[in-house]
Amino acid sequence: MRGKAALATGVASLLLFFSSMPICQAKLGLGEPKVSQIEFYMHDLLVTEKPTAVIVAEANTTKSSPTLFGQVVVVDDPMTEGPELTSKLIGKAQGLYAPSSQSEISLSEAVNFVFIDGKFNGSTLSVMGRNPILYKERELWIIGGSGAFRLARGYALKQTYSFDTTTLNAVVHYNVTVIHC
Ligand SMILES: *[C@@H]1O[C@H](CO)[C@@H](O)[C@H](O)[C@H]1NC(C)=O
Ligand SMILES: *[C@@H]1O[C@H](CO)[C@@H](O)[C@H](O)[C@H]1NC(C)=O
Ligand SMILES: *[C@@H]1O[C@H](CO)[C@@H](O)[C@H](O)[C@H]1NC(C)=O
């Protein structure tokens, strides 16, 4: 019985997957579904003249927590084409993250990529996920988007490019794969 139920669920989700793809064109008039690959660097700057990441709250116990458990950070982080902050600005990563593990340094993230240049200017992607920052590669998921990214689904792979252990300032490489209408 369980096998049958699992098979039925599998078939149902496959059907849903295939039937949701043509929706872009047939039902919504938005053209064929597209796959876009987007690469950029994000600068998370806590300690600098004009911080792009600010700590807005923390628990009584956060200061004594080796994993910063209970802190909440709001970001407006520049997204640039190359790893240098002076490289071409393509957008801002706006949202928040919170260290939310008591056993390792791992952030829960909810961020909007706001594109301000190029063919995606004015469009946004919403990203969520878990970011255990000491892992080489972390994977977040795209949960939606606006403009060019309507009905977006996909994933974002990120790797730390540079990290300052004193200031906690970080530059992170993003490789985003997104399916959208
Ligand atoms: C947190 O700190 C505040 C201010 O020092 C104190 O009044 C409160 O009782 C503390 N709460 C906990 C749960 O320790
Ligand atoms: C991006 O779009 C905004 C709003 O439409 C516009 O003002 C700006 O010039 C555009 N930027 C580029 C680089 O095209
Ligand atoms: C980005 O991700 C795609 C698909 O996951 C992969 O094929 C590609 O090699 C990656 N690019 C880089 C620079 O890591």
C-alpha cells in the first residue's frame, strides 16, 4: 500500500512538474520557460565606514554563544560582477539572516536579490535557506521572483571568497541557477 501511495505521489508530482512548465506560455502568455545562470559576488560588510550589514537584535545569551545563536542581522549587501567592491554593481541583496544553530555556525537566511543593472534590471529573486558558513559550498533555494523572474524556481550555490575573522566582513561568490517564465 505504502509503495503504491508513494508511486501515486511520484506520478502526481511529475505530472504537476510537466504541466506547470507550459503554463508560462499557454496560460499566462509569458513565453517559453527559461533557464538563467547568474554569477556574482556579494559583499557582507559589518565593520566599515558605511556598513551594509547591521546587527539589529540579539538574545541575552548571544555574546556567550560560540555560534552567535540568537543574533539577527539586516543586510543591504552590494552584488558585484567581480570580487572587488569597486567592480560593476549589478544589484543589492536585501533581507536578513540569523545564526540559528547552537552546535555550529549556521545562518537561516531570507534575502531578496534586487537587480539594478543589465537585462534583469528591476527584477527580483527571493532566496531562503540554511548557510553553515564554514562549509566550502552551501546551497540555498529560490522560492520566487518578480519581473523577468516571475514563477521562479531554482537554487543558489555559494562559496566564501574571502572572510575577515576580526570584522566578520565577507565576500561570497554566488552561482545561481533559475527557471522562470
Ligand atoms: C536578559 O537581560 C535583561 C537585562 O539585563 C534581564 O532583565 C533579563 O532578566 C535577562 N533575561 C534572561 C532570560 O536572562
Ligand atoms: C535600471 O532601471 C531603472 C528604473 O527603471 C532605471 O532608472 C535605470 O537607469 C536602469 N539602470 C540601468 C543600468 O539600465
Ligand atoms: C555554476 O553552476 C552550474 C550548475 O549548477 C555549473 O554547471 C557551473 O559549472 C557552475 N559555475 C561555476 C563557476 O561554479
